[in-house]
Amino acid sequence: MTDPLGQGVAFPLIAGADGRIAWSRGEQNIRESIALILQTDLGERVALSKFGAGLPRMLFEPNNAATHARLAKDIERSLAKWERRIKVEQVEVEGDPRQAETAIASVTYSLVATGQRERIALDVPVGADAQGGV
């Protein structure tokens, strides 16, 4: 029976026990897909130049509310476009209190096939704000 959540090549690429490229399935494959989308910069994939969220371009932006709002919008837009197996319910972005040059993006989503709610968090490198902190 086919998994309604899908399958794909594992990310990051790893070899399975048989020496072939490993596959991931279900919720794990969706989490890997989300991470891949969010970690890919626009233009990074030559044959699919609009793929990704473009988050790496935020590296030199200040770690403030305006940047957090742009990050949240970019995350929502890119996941709606590239990962149709989920419905994004909420994206929250805030500064990491331990690292002035990191924002934490938390994405709450539901799986379209099952309705199950999931959450994933990702560190996004950004610049420190003008005062040198978050």
C-alpha cells in the first residue's frame, strides 16, 4: 500500500544498509522536505531557480521584529508553494536569547492527508540588531 504522506530521497543524502541511496517516508520525509525548502536560497538550484525560501539572504539583516515578520512571510509563502502535503497553521519567529545573530523560526502545520498537527523549529542566521543584541 502506498504511504499517503509520500516518500523521497532522504535528506541529507545518506547510504542505506544495502549501499544505495536511502529513502525516507511519511512524516520524516515531510520534515526533511520542509528543512530542505527553508535552507535553500533562491537561485541556488540552477534548474529550479525559484525553489526555496531565500532565508540565507537574511544573514546581514538586523535581528529585530521587522526582519522576523519578513522571515515569517517568506516561510509561509515558500511552504505553501513547495510543500503541498502540509497546511501551515502558524509561523512564529523570534530572536534567540542566547545568540544575538540567530532567529528561531517555529512552524506549526497539519498534514493534509491525516490532519495530524506537527511542529518544526529552525535556527536562521541573521545579523545582530543595532545595539549588538536581540
